Amino acid sequence: MLGKKNINGKPHIDAVTPMAALPGGEVRIIGHGLRPPELRRPRVQFGEVPGAVLISSDDFLVARVPEGAVSGPVSVSTNGNRSNPCDVKVAVPIAENLHPVANPAIDHEGNIFVTFSGSRGQKVPVSIFRIDTSYNLNPFLSDIMNPTGLAFDRAGQLYVSSRHNGTVYRVAPNGTTSAFAEGMGVATGIAFDKDENLYVGDRSGTIFKVSRDRQIFVFATLEPSVSAYHLAFSPSGDLFVAGPTTSSYDAVYRIDPHGAAEAFYRGLGRPQGLAFDVEGNLYVAASLKGKRGIVRLTPDRQASLVLSGNNLVGLAFAPGRSAVLATMVPPGAGAVYHLHWDIQGRSLLE
């Protein structure tokens, strides 16, 4: 091992975890010879952009991904020697000055829809923006107060929940808005099943099912959430729900088609937006063991942090094996990012 550590006097990277991040996220670089003998800090570069070293030792270091970094090689330099490169995928911002509180939504053409939700009861000039395929940000709707959950049906109509008045609105492609279902409590997350029934999460503890002819049923009851329920259907047809509480050991729930609920995985901090890939892995905006980002839960309930980033509230898989990620900080300071991730997401428009 000593011989390995001193090969050519060069630092060597064995792995980087996680292998994807937002700017500001932290990655762990594992290898050997990563710190100079004089105990000075090494230099870490994402491409040619220097990153901040937070912790360093000979066999690992923790670095923060700098603003301006893009996907590409990360390297470590000590005593003028530069390590082998190891690729890291870095999300790039495509829209700022927003206030998303859940997943963005993507239509058939690849346009991205995201909210400016505002504080409870706040009327904002534009409540929903559309980001076109050239990443131009355009106002789309202005007349829904506190828009929260977004989902498309197969016909390409957008549905929006309002946590202000408990209404779910249906929005035609030209922006015409009508109330689709009312009396949904503090309506937050929404999702469609394969039969085009709409499910609505009332964060006070109820999951409603709204049939295609607008009949409303109580589908399941859960522990109330302090902020919102977030909903997503698995490829097998089960409904998965995240709803952060005051606990730092929250659960993601699985609800079968008959409304029976179980804790699918417990041990996440503030779990929020959800999305599935085609293999049935669930991706959750949450923290795992104190590290914030996107957590992957496999069908056999194994958890791992696959993307590092702060303030994440949701994600949506996009065409081209990519993802759109939403962050929330005080209203007007949230952002949307795009990441080429090599993950085939499950289409919500099938």
C-alpha cells in the first residue's frame, strides 16, 4: 500500500461520490496521495475552475463544486503534480429568480413549466413560467395564487394545485384556466395514474382520488406534512408519497391501488419531489445521513446519494437521458437546472 501511495509522487483518484452535483454541492474524492506531505491543502479543479477544499487527508478529500463548473474532469494537484482526471456531471442553471416548491413539469415538446409560488396568500405578477427548449423564460399564467403541484395529462393539458384555496386547475395549451376539482384542503402534490385518474395530496393528511368524470374519493390517509405532499407513480402502478414532517428521519410511503399504505423507506431528511426511472428506481429530493441532494431508492429499498446539491425541492426527467432540477430558497431566489445524467426517466405522458 505504501508503494501504491507514492507511485511517481502523484496524487491518484479512485472514485468521486456522488458523481453528479449542483454548483455548491459537495463531493467526496477518494484515492491516495491526495494531500502534500507538508499538510498543506491540495488544489482541486473542476475542469479549470478551482473548487474549495473543505476536508483533506491522504486518501480522501471533500470539495465544493464551484459556480461556473460544467460536466467534465475533476483533478487534484499536490506539489505541482496533477492527478488522473475523473468525470463529474455538473448541472447548469437555465432559469433563476423563481420560487418552485415541487417538481417542474415537462410537456410533449420539451417545454419546462415551473412555479413562482410565493408566500401563503401572496398574489404574484406571474405564477407559472414556461422555459422553452432554447431555455428562454416566458410568463405563462398569472391568475393562480400559490401554485404548488404541476402535472400533465395525456392530452397535453396542464393541471395545477393551489395550496391557497384547495383547488386543482386545468390549463389548456393556450393558457385558458378552469377549476377541475375543489375542496382539496391544502392541495399540494398531484399525479396521474395509468387510467388518468388524478391524485391530490392534501398536506393535512389526505390523498384524494379524482376520477376522469370528477368524482372525488378519499384514497388514503397519512401523517400530516409541515409543507407538502409530493406524489409519483411507479411503473408497477403504486403511488409513492413524500411529505416532510418535523422529524429528521422521514419516510417515503408506498400506497397500493387499493389505498393500503406502508412506509417504503424511512431515514430521509425533508423528502420532497419524486421521480422514477424506467428501471423502477425512485429519485427523491432529500438528505441522506446529513448530505443533501437527490437520493436514489432501488426497488429493494437500498438508498444512496446520487447527486449533491442544496435547497433541492424537485426534479423531472427530460428527453435525452437528462433531468431538470428545481431549487427553492426565499421567493425570487429559486432556480432551475439542467443535467445530462445518463438516466432514462420514466415518461409521465405515456
